[in-house]
Amino acid sequence: MENIILSVIQMSSSFNIKSHPNKTLELHLNNVANFSKKTVAEKNLKNTKLYSEIAFIIGLTHDFAKSTTYFQDYLIDHIKTEKSQHGLLSSIFGYYCVKNYLSNSGFDDFDYLASVAWIVILRHHGNIKTIMGTDGESRKLEEGLELVNQQISNIKKNNLADLIAIYNKWDINLEEFFTEFKNIIRKIKFELKKLTRNKSLKSYFTILFFYSVLLDADKLDASETNTPNRLDINENIVDEFKEFKFGKNSVGINRIREESYLEVVNSLNNFDINKERILSLNLPTGCGKTLTGLSFGLKLRKKIEGELGFVPRIIYSLPFLSIIDQNADVFSEILGINDMGASQVPSNLLLKHHHLADISYISDENLEMNMNKSTLLTESWYSEIIITTFIQLFNSLITNKNRSARKFHNIVNSILILDEIQSVPYEYWESINLILKYLCNEFNCWVVLMTATEPLIFKLNDEIKPLIKNKDKYFSNFNRLDYKFNLEPENFDDFKERLWNKIQKNPNKDIMVVLNTIHSSKELYQYILDKFDEEYRVDDIGIAHLTGTKLINLSTLVIPDHRLKRIKRIKEDDGKRNIIISTQLIEAGVDISVDILFRDLAPLDSIVQAAGRCNRNNERVKGSVEIFILNENNGRKFYSYVYNSTLIEATKDVINEKITEEEKRFNISAIPTYYNFILERGTQAQSKKLIESIEKLNFSEFKALFKLIKGSYPKLDVFIEVDENAKIVWNNFRQISEIEDRFRKKEEFAKIKSTFYSYVVSVDPKKLGNILIENEWLGYLDNGSLERKYDLETGFVVHDEEEAFII
């Protein structure tokens, strides 16, 4: 049978059946089958050989029903009809062929793969729905029976000889398939029930794997896209970069960073890559985890290549868009010192992917792909190092979506570096634990969790190996600040006055205040500005320049372009001190440093992350971080608007009656206690529901059950025409909107997407006020309305009393 599958399929001279307007069905099936087989054959799995043959069969059968004259007519007149659909009949044929192969080859223990093939082929042009139930995929076998009978009759009448020419090398008896058709459907129904009763992650991930392989092969062949070369990376490139960039600076905090770096990378000398799959890199904020994690990943990759014979991709994932660009720039600089002569780091070496990233794929041969091909290669993660968001990663591990699933086969056999892992909501700890362990055990992956505040997702030593033997040694050396705690609620007006006094008494100190709501941050900003009581200049990005002081507001109501530029300008040494009024967006990974930091009460991990912006590089006299509870004037606590009560109560209990504490003492003792409190008091009910849904193959439930970011209300994007450049971008968008061809419209918008969204803020629709609504997902604020609706310093102006009107 294997020899038959590998045979070159002969094409009859009269064969004219098409899969696409300019491609024969036979060629497409052959290409998809061979690419699918190659993709799987290159993986290091327990059943690589068998899986590669199954992938081949799925590829060779996935468009079987395109051979009807109904579909061939659709290719000519572009009119879709029910009879031109090809998924159901193709999936039944795919099931039949896989079933025959397994039976004839003695793989009866793998008979579930036939049902997997049915699901994958059925939905290769859509999203997978729940398998069983009244609205389940299995219902198609009853509801579509009349349709597939008509399609079979059509094939037998018109194109049977041509199909025999495709499949005769397979030893597949098409007449037997047509004759046994009803019995085959009965078998599928029975085996689908069996598949959903297995109650394990195996069925789900097997479906996801083959779904991913078929989707990618199908789209790449249809678009005539070639996959790029795999590239070698010098595993010592971070060492070389550090020496080139910093020299041998081993004084003060840099000495501690170097010690931790060497301990982590040298841990590979006594490292069992077969057993030690889930790893933790737990170091203080500012200890250089980014460079350490990348270097460890590259050296681990080389070790895997030497011992296991394959080269894993490195997927570096972060929770926040605000630090992805920052880290991507660092990675580009590192890889650029050995850039093979390219004008920029090629996309198949380093790829940045999130929903707002530019879609531009340039290979190591310095060839830039067109937009369609760039999108396919980017969204499928064809690169050696991918830097992406938790949303992109986890929504590709837990998904029913065609687009999200396509990259999964490139997650297989990878090294996953999860930076700031504490950002994963605690209600998903159990499900993340099970899913990551399954990836490691069954798909040959490695996971590195990086954080300064390590959550208890895995049991230390039993499930996770620490790369730092004595983390307390490093935490005790990071004593850059003192915490001050006051858990007696404070009225907002009283706090404003107290802050102003602190600003006056510290004329040369950089001060940052992190509040829990945008409204409170804007109110505080205006109060401080008024208290200065002097004329001031507002620059082009909304920073207020006063005598000896820059006053900066950071919130999500300020357009992203200005937010990023403000953060960069904060770091510029222009002789002025910075006073920064911010929301939580400043917390993790943003590389700025202040002398004094105020933080309205938040979960402990958020407090520690915010504190990481205080005296970050130990370049100042000891910093001060003050934690307090801020009340609205009506008595409601601001933290209650944004945080889960379990997290807040655990934080209060950890702080307890503390008044002051050094950073090193607090971080060593408080963080483990906090996470133990959460483990004891928090519920994993959401995780249990999600895992149960995955095991039962209830694909349609995933979106509702798994949300890494929980919005309390729906939001509408609003484009802010803040300057002449924004006006040009908006005019381009309007021209693109007039394009009738939806594929070309999508392609053209992708070219401006990143720039477009740099002028977009998201607003509660109830608070939009009087602005233009372009469509159901986008509002528009023209330049002439800025004075009324957009403050250059504090961002979009919300007005509950105004009403929006439709264009």
C-alpha cells in the first residue's frame, strides 16, 4: 500500500477537471498530498511514519467532490449552489480511504484516524463545530444524504473515468465506495460517538494537528506559495551581542545579571532534554530575562538538534502588544550582527506576529512576497524565531477557527518561551497545565516560563524544573526600593493633595502614579497640571512641558502612536524630571525608570510588575513604592472596577499589617504566599469546563469558555484624525473601502493596517458621544472635531450625554 501511495499518479490526456480556475484537480490533490506528507514526515513524533501516510491520504481526498459538474460550473460562473459544495462527500470518501489503509496495513488500533479525517476534510473551508448534538457536525450525515447521493450520481454519469485515472494507483475501488456508501455513513456515525466518548485530549489534538496540516497545504498550493528555507542560527549569538554591546561590564546590577545569565545557560550542561520539558526562569524585574531566555532557547535548540536530530522553532510569546515591538527590536539587533548580508533580518529568521503587525514577508534570499503569500507565511509561522502574543499562541492551541489552527503544525516540535506568564488568569491555570504538558509529551515541545512573579501553574520539581537553583540569591540582591503600605482607604481628593505635596518636596525626582481607571488618571492629570499654575507648552505627541518638568499621561484613550512615542521620550535625558500619570498599561516589560512610584491597590503580581519601573537599573538612590487604597468620592474603591475580588483579598492578606518593607524581603516572602492563597481560595471551575469541552469535542463552546482578556463591555474602535499623516491614512482607508473585490480590499487594507491602528482607540459605545460612525465596527473623529472630542494630552473625551449619529 505504501508503494502505491508513493507512486506518481498518471493523468489521462483527456483529463479536464479543475480544482481552481487555472489548476487541474489531479495536480492540486497530488501537491496537497505530497506537501502534507512532507510536513508530517519532518516532525519528530511517536507515530511520524503512520501520520505522514494519513496526511497524504487526507490531502489526496480532500477535494474529491470537486469532480461534480456542479462544482466545475461554479468555477466558470462563480455562482455557488448547494450542489456545488464539496466538503461532505469528500470527507466521506476520505474516511473510506483512511479506513481501508488502516485495515489493510494492520493499524486497527488507530481506526479513530478515519473519523479524524472525516472531520478535517469536512471543515477544511470553514470552522469546526461541535461534533455531536442537535447542531453538531454529525447531523450533516443525515441532512446532507440526499445531496451527496445526487453528487455521486453526477460523478458516475460525467467524470467517473477521470476519477479512476486519479485513484487507480491507489488500489481504491470507486465502485465499491459508491455501492457501500450507506454502510460507510453508518460506520462514521458510530465512530464519531466513540471518538467523543474517549474523554481525553488525544482526540482533540489529533484533529487539530491534521486540520492544521491540510489547511496549510491547501492554501499554500492554491496560492502557489513556496515555503522558505529553514535557517541555522549561531547558538552563541547572544553571547557575542552582549560582548559587542556592553563589553565586560560586571559591576553592580550588571554583575548580578551576568551571574544569572551564566547559571541559566550553563544549566544545559546537566540537562536531560527527554525528561525535562517544562522549565521556569524566575528572576527579579530588570534582571535581563529577555536576553537570558533567548540565549537559553537558542542553546537548547542546538542541543535538541544534536541529540534528537531535528531543529525546533522558538516561539517567544508575551501578553502585551506594548512590549512586543520593544522585544522584537532587541531580537532584530541581536540577529542583525550575523544577518547574512541581508538589508534586514529576514522573515524566515525572525517573525513578529500579532493582529496589528505589518504583513510583509521577506525571505533570506531578499525576496519580498506579495500580500497574499506574506499573509499565509506569517500566519502559519514560517520562521525560526516567532515573537507573538499570548492571544495568538493560546488561541491556536484552543480553537475551532480555520485561521488560528493553520499554524499549529509549526507549534509542534517547538520551544515555547512564555514571558510574563503571570498574566494568564488564574482560572485557566489547570487547563494551561494540562495543555502544555500534552504538547510536551505528545508533540515533542519544550516550555520555558519566564516571570518575576511565578504563578503555581505547575508543581515545583514534580512538573517543572527551575533553571535557577537558588532564586532568593538574586531577589535578595535586587534591593532597589522600599515598599510603603497603607490599606486604610483614602479619599481621591485627599490623595491628590498629598501627591501634589510630594511633587513639590521632590523637585528633582521622577514620579509615576499608576491608577486603576482611565477616568481617575485623567482627573489626576488635570489636577496636577492646574496646580503648577503656569503657562506650558504641549508638544506634538501630547506631553506638557513645564518649568523643569514633563507631565505625561498614559492610557488606552491616547492613540497608540503617541503612547509609544511618549514612553520613548520619557527615557530621553533632556534635563527635565518626569511626572507620569498612567493606568496599568505601564506595568510589565516597559523599560522606564522613576524615583518614586504610587500604585492604587491591585493584585500582588501587578504591584510587583509596576514596582519594576522604580529605580529599575539601581541607578538612583533607593526608590520608593507606595501602595494605597483609593476611594471614589462616593466611597467605592477604584480597584473594584477592574480586579477580581479573590486576587485583591489575597493581596490584602499578604500585605496584612505591613507598613514598610524592603524589596528583597517583600518579593521573596510575599509572592509565594500570594499564589498559595490563590490556589487555596480560587476556583478552577472554568478550567474544568474548558477541558471537558475539549475532551468532548464541543468545538463551538471554546470561544465562550476561553478568554484571556475579559472586557466588561463591548468596545468600538474610533479612528482619530489627529494630524496630517492621519488624514492621509484615513483617505487611503476610504479609497480601499470602495474596492468591490473583497479579496483585493483585504489585501490593500493589510498594507496600511499597522499604521491605521496606530491612530485608533477603543471606546465604550455608550460613551462615544457625538461622533461619526463609519460602520458597525469603526467610528471616525475628523480633524475639525478634535477640540471637542480629543484632548492631545489625555486622549479621547467621553461624554455620556451626547449621542452618536450614523453617516
